[in-house]
Amino acid sequence: MYEKKNLSLKSTAVETLHIVNPGDANPLGILHGGRMMDWLVSTATLSATRLTRGNCVLGYLDNVFFINPVHVGDRVFVRAWVEYVGRSSLEVAVKALAEGEESNTSSLTTYSHMTFVAVDPRGEPRPIPSRLEPTQDEKSEYLEAQERYTKRKNLLADRKQRTMDVEAYAADSDWKFELSKIVFQDDAIYGDLMFGGRLLRLLDELTGSLATRYCGGTCVTGSVDEMAFYYPIRVGDILDVTVALNYVGHSSMEIGAKVIVESPYTGSRHHAATAYYTFVHIDKDGRPQPVPAYTPKTEDEAERWRQAEKRAEARREKVERFKKQVKDSLPQR
């Protein structure tokens, strides 16, 4: 039994350093969004694990906006800290700053929030032994995190029902990829549960491949919409992933991804997650370029297009709020 402690938000902070190698980047030398997502989740997991003194799994991801590009040779500092603790789950803030090869000036790359669930060796939720005791300067951040935590909990009230949605995604779409994969031991971080960062990296690779094929040029990840992880994925499970083109703007595209997990022993199938990635088509100088127009051909495509338009509008509003939040109150490294 671990001793219960009351901790300040600052005391839960951890930082990792990553050097961007050529293998981490696209042909233009820009860091892949999936690799950044892997680093973000890894660092946030480290902070969550240290506070809970045990295994933690990613349960929810807030919107992730990639503000500034990161290039080969850059140094990326990823910092994560716990903002709120519930009975068996907690919210972790994470941000990434990049420095050029010959510069000591940092630029913000992204900033987001993640929810983790503390689990026992069987993967079941367990009580968290420590609690946060914010300082006077940290109280507003703590209360904002508490509000997000409560709203998120209400949004996920139908999590069990959503796991039963195993209907084929974008069944009649011409622009889609389908992939099946066995989950190996090196896809896990603790025990036999798949690491959330590895899944997000896989989804970025698949959605990015479809975006590149559609526009016929180089694409970069612009954002990842908020998403929930409905069902645990274990080593030995089979993943069926479908990615499809949902929406086309002037220089950007939304690609959706649906993940179904299947037990090879029982054949039972569950909806594990659905994600929406936005990609921007760029030229060799990194400037946005037009994307070929597309007209939905089926009712399913038309409906996915309408829903994607709504998400695009909500995304624009969130980006503006995000930029203001970063400007006004982002903690310094």
C-alpha cells in the first residue's frame, strides 16, 4: 500500500527531450504528427504513472492542434503535469516546445490535455493513492481541469453502448484504406494493454497515407480531434482499422478512422475508438496548396461530409480559443 500524499501541480511535472531524426520526418524534413503524438502520450503517461504509483492507460484525448512545424535536427522538449485527480482517473496537461539546431529560442508546437485511468494488473480501474493540493497560483488551473473532467465524464456515460458499434465505416466510399493488425508485445507499455501513443501513431500513418494519395503531394498533420478510447486493446488482439476521406476544404482534408478490436479466441468484436485527423496539403516550401475538389457520391458520404463540416467549424472556434489561451496563460517551461 502506497502512502497517500497531497501534491502540488508543479511537483507532478516531468519533461522529456527528443531529437528529430530523418526517420521521424516526411520527405520535406517536417516531423510526422504521429511521432509527436507518441512523444506526448509517453511523457503524459510518465507523469500519470509516477503520481498513481502503478499502471495507467489513456482514456481520453482533447483536441491536439499543431501550431508550428518541427524539423529534422530540432530539439523537442515535452512537458507534462497532472492538473486534476479523481477516484481512479486523472487529467494530465502536456505541451511541446521546439528549438532549432542553432537556436536557443523555443517555439510552441502543441498543448493539450489527456485523461488517464489507473488500472490494476488485470486492467481494472484502481483507486489513486495521492491527491492534488494546488497552491494559490495553481487553483484556477485546477478548477478549470475539474470542470473539463466533469463534462468529459458526462459525455462518456454511454461508453459501454458505444463499444457495441461494430458497423463497417464508410462502406461505400471510394477513398478509404482498410488494415488488419495483430497487437504485439512491443505495442504495449505496461502488461498486455496496448499503448495509446502507439495506436495514435498508427492512425496518423494510415490517415496521412490516404490524405497523401488523395491530394497527390505532401501532407502534414494539422490537428487531431478530441477522442475517447472505448474498449481496451490487448496483446494478441486483432485490430481492424478503416480510414476514409470525410471532407475536403481549400487546402485541407478531414480523414476519419474507426478501430475495431477482435479477440482471436472468442471472435468477439468491440468498437475501440474513432478518430478524426485534419491534414494540410503543402508544397516543397511548406506553403498550403489547393486540394482537388470532391463531391460526395452516396448518402453515407454526404452525411459524413455534413458532420465533418460541423466539426470543421467547431475546430476553427477551438483553434482561436486555443491561441488565446496559449497567449494569455500558458505555463512557461
